[in-house]
Amino acid sequence: MYVVEGYSEGAEGGVVEAGLLPVPKKPPKGIKTDVTKLRLGGGQVWQDHSLEDWDPNDFRIFVGDLGNDVNDDLLARTFSKYPSFLKARVIRDKWTKKTKGYGFVSFKDPHDFIQAMREMNGRYIGNRPMRLRKSTWKDRNFLEVKKKEKSKKRLGFKV
């Protein structure tokens, strides 16, 4: 089960949501699917094109409790004091463009990642203190989920 360019396959091979068509078990000819960009969540698999903007080998922090006054630039300026800082992004609603209250910050060096986690957790950005956690974006990777399911099956757990 997977999604290519907005199409998804349901459990019975039927339509998952209005406007989405079922996709065959194999990708159609001429469409290349990068398996490293396949994501799993909510019982669906889809190709996440937003991952193309990020370094695949980065160390990423989830930044929570952000106020509406925080934007990408402010978040980037806050973490740019670390030499291996790569990118910052505040997640916004597609239609209203209002912040969803969280974002992500990316580092190339694990030492800067750890230092930022220690120093910046609870610090104010805008009018609220930030809450930092290690990002779990890799845990939703399709291949990682399949590996975990296989290991659980080998151990005798129901999947």
C-alpha cells in the first residue's frame, strides 16, 4: 500500500478519501518512487516531497510551544549561533498559514545538536518558552517501519 502523487490504496484496494484513486501494487511505468521518501502514518503510506528540502543525514530537533509570532527567520536566527546549523522551519496550516505551534531545526554535527538541546530548552522565543525534543521523523520512514515489523514478527509479537 502506498501513495504516489496524491493517490492512495485502501485496505481493500478501494478509494481512501474522496478524490483519491487506488494505486496498483507496483508503481506505474515511468513513475519513479524514492523509497527513502515514503512515509507511514495514520494507516496510509505516501511519498513526502518536503523531505527533499532537508539533509537526509542531519540531526533534527522538534521545537514545540511556538507562538504565532514565530516564523522561519526568527527560529533560524535563534539557532544560527551553532556552527553546524543547517535549517529551521516553522510548520504552518496549508490554508490559513497560521503556525501549528511547532517547527524543526536541523544540524550537521551531533555535538551542536546536543549542545542546542541542553542550552535552548525552555528559552523564550517570541513570547513563549520553547520545548525541545529529538525529532522522530526517521521513525515514520516506510523502510524503518517495515524493519521494526519484521523484528517484532521474529520475536513472536502480533503486528
